[in-house]
Amino acid sequence: MGHLNKFFIFLLILLMSCNLKHQSKNSKSEPIKFLALGDSYTVGESVLESERWPVQLVEKLKDKNIDSEVTIIAKTGWTTDELLKAIKDSSLSENYNLVSLLIGVNNQYRGRSTENFKEEFRVLLNTALAFAGNNQGKVFVVSIPDWGVTPFAQDRNRDQIASEIDLFNQICKEVCLISNVLFIDITDISRKVYADEMLVAMDGLHPSGKMYGQWVNRIFPHVIEIIKK
């Protein structure tokens, strides 16, 4: 009788072990779904696809054994209204674990008003929030870099460009504060071009993969905190 009880206990332990292994196999976490919204700075104009900052961010997450994938809705030259139209024309419908927004440089470049920018940026931020299931903790905004420091702008009023970029970024920051959304400032990194020409792509205007890597180094700790929550 004692041997029989031991057999049943062994069988029970074996079944429990198999069940735990099955649960562990089925509980493998789904990849982090990352949606990156923006313009040339997000699509990575003049750099390799692997050098785009959203792609570098995903690869850095994978290095930490965090499986992730990115969807990019961005195009060189887009202003806030053009990004809004592209989003409406897209087939995006699912919720994302992570959503970024970087937009506004072309509004500044084309001389559009800050009032118009603020209104459309607010709509875009609300749109980004909707893609994140209206969870502010899953959304972050990246500041607009200063293109006035690049070789492309050598014949332009660089002080004016810097002042206007700062103003547009202040608007972004204020809207983020109201919506309780993280604002990550990388503009100071963009201004390091004076000290390191390798931070500019071959077109003399856009960031190089090296600069995007520096952006990612600043963005990454915030993203880790978002994922932990």
C-alpha cells in the first residue's frame, strides 16, 4: 500500500511538472510593438535602414533580450497636417506597447505659425495616445533637432533657426506636460555637429547613424522604464 501511495505521489509530481513546462512555453511574452510617427528624422533620410533611430532602439532592446518590432509612419518633408493625413490613410488599428512622436521641423522650415503647429501637434499627440490605448505611460515625444547647425544651413540665419526650433520645442514640451506624456530632449545632441562632422549624414543636413545612436542612448533608459511599468 505504501509503494502504491509513493507511485501516485510520483505520478502527481510528474504531471505538475509537465503542466508547468506547458504553461511556461505558452506564456512566452509577445514582442513589444513599437509605433514611430514622424518625418525625415524618424524614417532616417540619407542613412541605412539599420541606422534609423527607431530601428537602433529595437536592436538595443533585443540586446537586452526584449523582443520587439517597429512600424514606422514617417516621410521626409512631412509637416504636422501631412503626418495626420498619412495616419488617417493608413490601415493602422491595433494598440501598441510603445508609441513615439517626432514632428515639427518642416512646420518651422516652411514658416508656418506656432499657433497652427500647437493645434495640430495636440491632435497628433492625442492620436498617438489612442494607438497606445490612451495610456500616457506608453507614449513619448522626441524633441526637434536643430538643423541650423548643419552645413546645409551655412548661408542661413542660424541664430534665428535655433530660436525658432527652441520655440517649437517649448510648445511640444508644454502640450506633453498637459497630457502627462514624456518629452525627451535630444536637441542639444543635434547641436554637437560643430564639434563632430561625423554626426551629419552625407547630404549635409540630416543626422548620421552615429548621431541617431546617441539619441537612442538617451531614449533607451526611458523606454526600459516604460516597458517595466
